[in-house]
Amino acid sequence: MKKFKVSITIEAESPETVQKVGNLIQNAVNKVEQRDIIRLLEKVAKNPQIVKTALKFI
């Protein structure tokens, strides 16, 4: 599979927060199947509130 480098913009209070978010995104992309990430992010894009609901069960 080919590798691609993607740049994103993250608004945050501190560089540490940005680093943490970036590392967690990269970790998820490396460990979770692409189709599952796509499906999850599509759901979140349509309904961001779903994240708060899901976090109640984690």
C-alpha cells in the first residue's frame, strides 16, 4: 500500500495539545482499519454530538 503525507490544521491552546492530537490520530490510522476510520469520521462529521454520547459508554 502506498503512503501519503497529509497536513491538517488544528486549533489548540498549546503546542502540547496539538502534538497529542496529531499523535493520537496517527496511532488510530496505524491500528484501525481504514474503512472503519472512514465510517466513523463520516458519522462524526454528520453528527458531532455522537462523540459525547459515545464517550459516556467508554
